[in-house]
Amino acid sequence: MDDEQVAGAPVRRGVGRAVWVAGGAALAVAVAAVAWSVVGREDPGPAPGGGGVSVTPTATGSVPDAETQMLAEIDAVLKARAAAVVAGRLPQYLATVDAKNAKLVQRDKQVFGNLRKLGLKQFSYARETEFVPEKRGAGWAIRLMMVLQIEGIDAAPRATPVGYTFAQRGGRWLLVADDELAGESDRGTYREPWDLGPIEVARGGGVLVVVPAGEGANARRLVQESREALPAVRLATRRAQVGILVVAMGDRRSMDAEWSTGGHPAGAVSVRNYSPTDEAMTSFKVTGSRIVINPTERTKADRFLLAHEFTHAVLSTLGSSAPTWLVEGFAMYVENRLAEQSGNADRVADWRDELLSKSVKPLVVLPIDGVFHGDYDEESYGVSWLIVEYLVTKYGLEKVNALYADLAKGSDDPAAREQTLRKHLKLSETALVAALKKYTGPS
């Protein structure tokens, strides 16, 4: 891959390593990839829903009978494709593809094999109900949601957008192109790992790691690093996902170009899983997160970076209104606690002392959402870590988790946040800043 497309200056973390800081985001349409960010976090739609091997027909209203018939036949093709994936029937899957398009057949065959390696519990397609089919030469472009659930990993089926073009061949509707969404900037540049060449997977300890073919050793390494990270996350957050998908592909398209932090690419991001809550695919809710590692960092990512992102992942279902200082501060708290327990206590202490003397003294307000990085970049993460560490030291993890849950599901209005802070801690933001200036570290 072209490293220049994703490279940037590394920044220092609390344990004194040169690594990427996690963060950044892109919210593309309804359910395209969404990462924990310092700006623009939004709540998804309400109410639970499910998946299955089925296709949701589009409400046709007064569309011409010929179009209604076309869509019904395409629905049948999509249903056959989904059933073939679930059952592992490659001939049935390829029978829905234009056999004269050798490149498409080969690509579809590869996608089929990749999907089968994931260990799917559910798989289906659903046409987007608000999209009108568009003419593409002799065919018609259709926008869809691919809905899939990985056994033991996903709490519910998650949706990801795809765009297919179908045309009649010998009286049958067949897939003739699968890149209808290519170049649509509103959906981001993120691509799912099964679309990026042959993959290998490794499973264990509550995670499924996906890597390029030939990098199985790195997948197994990341499984082990995850095993070391997850206990610290569970201990601090009192929460755990059913499982977590970790994507560590070499193709730069495995990460959206907008996933950056402080002006340079993130080392990894926690990407929300959106699950449909109605058959029409018009409403979605967050049911967890998956982790995507920057291709340039995939062989270097360790338990500390994973602990940071896993913290975002397990807290993602609580809501998206928590202030950034708490979102990133909690993740940094878990990361640094793990670092202390892993033989890096002196480095963590040195960074704490540096922050207390140089960054906390001039602090006037808590790190603000919209300009979280500001001119200081890493100091925003460091100061946020110290805020959370102070709160845990004084009030305990149970109270900090309750504060997080209340803020995450509430309003991001400053007055509402202030009220929630007073409710849980009996102090204002101004008082918290003042208390932090007197903080000297955990006893």
C-alpha cells in the first residue's frame, strides 16, 4: 500500500511510546462506518430490531407495473444470494452473477469465501426504501443494506451500505456490477475487509481478528494482545460486549480518510455497529462497535492501544452525548492503568508529573468538544486522563461509570451537563477544574 496516503507525525502517549492517538470520525448517511470522534457524534435511531435470510421489498406506491415486477425479481435474486452465503453454496451464489463478467465473478467468489470465514450467524440484503432505481446502460442500479451478524461477536445484525447494478441476461436478472457506491463522498471511503482481497481470521478471547491472507501470525498476536487488554476494560467499565471484531487489513481503504486525530491519521478507531430497528431499514440503533486498526500500525498495535479502543467500544451503546474529555479521558485511564500493571508505572508517573506541572496549571476550562485537540493535541488526551483519574481516586469507579452513563444518554447542552455533574459529584465544572489543579496523583 501507499504509506503516504495515511502517514503523519506520531505523537507520544502516556507510557512514553511513539504511537498514534485514537479518535476521528465520519458519519456517512444512516449506517456507514462511524468512529468515536472529538466532533460530530450523533445518536442513531430508536427501538430494537432483527435480521435473517430475507429481503425487505421497497414500497412501490404508484410505480409502473414493469418496475414493480423488476424489483420483485431482483428481490428474489438477493434472497437467493443471502441463502447461498448462509448455507455455504458457492454455485448458487455465483448463479446470480453475470457469467460473462469474469472479473466480477472472481471478485464475488472471493467475497463469498471471505464472508464464510467470518462465521456468520445471520446474513441478508434489504433494498433502501427511499432509493429510486437508476438506469445504468442496460441495467439498473439499486442501493442496498447488507445485514450480517458474526456468531459470538455481534450482539445483533449490523447494516453496511452496498450498491449493486442488475441487468437482464437471457430473461433473468443478474448482478453485473458491485461498485455503485464507489466515489460517493457522503458515504465515506471506508470499505469492509471482505471487499479488500483474500483474508485470514483468528478467533479467541472474545475477539475475531481479520487480516490479509498471509498475515495469520499477526492475527494470532492481536488475539493475544486483546486477551491482555479486555480484563482491564471490563474491570474499569463494568461492561463487556458479546464480542469485538478487530480489522487489521493492509489496504488503506480499510480506514476512512476522515478518521484522523489532531490533523493526522488515527492509529485505530472504534467504529459503531448500526443495527436496523424496522423492516424498512429507515431506523437504526447502536449495538456495539468494531475496531479498525490503521494499516500502517497493524503489526505494531498492542494491548494498550486496544484497551483504549475497547473502552470506547463497550461504552458506545450508552449514547453519544458524553463530553469528549470524559470519553477520551476514560479510555486513556484504562490504557494507562494497564500500562502501570504491565511494568510501565514509572513512565506513567513521569507523564502524570509533566502534565500536572505544565498543562494542568494553566487550565481554565475542561477540554472542550469542538476544539478538543486545539494547539496542544496530546495534552488534551493527557489532561482528560488526569480528570478521570482524579474522579476515580476521589469518588470511585462506580460513581464515574454512573456519571458517564447519565451524560452519554443526556443532552450535550453545557447547562444540562453541568446539572448532571452536580447531581453525581456535587460540584460544578469550575470547581472540578479548581480541584484538578490541587491534584497530585493517586495515593
